[in-house]
Amino acid sequence: MRISVITAISALAIIVSVEPALAESCYDLWYERNSIYNDNGYCFKTKLGRETFDNSDCTTNRVRLSEQEQYRVDQIQAEEDSRGCQVN
């Protein structure tokens, strides 16, 4: 009995620690993904992109992301798809 209580508490702690990452809104996901593109010189074409990010220093419409950046963008896009996000 004591082990099952400890196991249940441990499982709950894991779930609670993951919850904030899952609580991001679709806009938060969109912003994080596009911040990565912005940091790499992307020139935004949409109204929201232009209003949110400064295009005055943009250099390209085809950015080259690092492996880590591409991995994070892929994660964000998968989450956006799973939620049916349509921010832009």
C-alpha cells in the first residue's frame, strides 16, 4: 500500500511538471515558432507576422535553421497540428 501511494504521488508530480508546457495557447506556439524564424532573418509576409516582428532587418524567405532550431520548430508544428491551431 505504501509503495502504491508513493508511486501515485510521483506520477502526479510528473504530470504537474509537464502541464505548463501543454498549457501554451495556439498564439504562444505560433509566436515561439516564428521567433525562431525571426532570429534567423525571415521576412514575414502575413499581416500578423509583419505586425508582430520587425521586418526591417529581415534577409530571406528561406531560412537555414540549426538542428536544434529545426527540431523545436517540428515539435511546435506537431503540437499546433494536434490542437488544430490556425493563428495565421
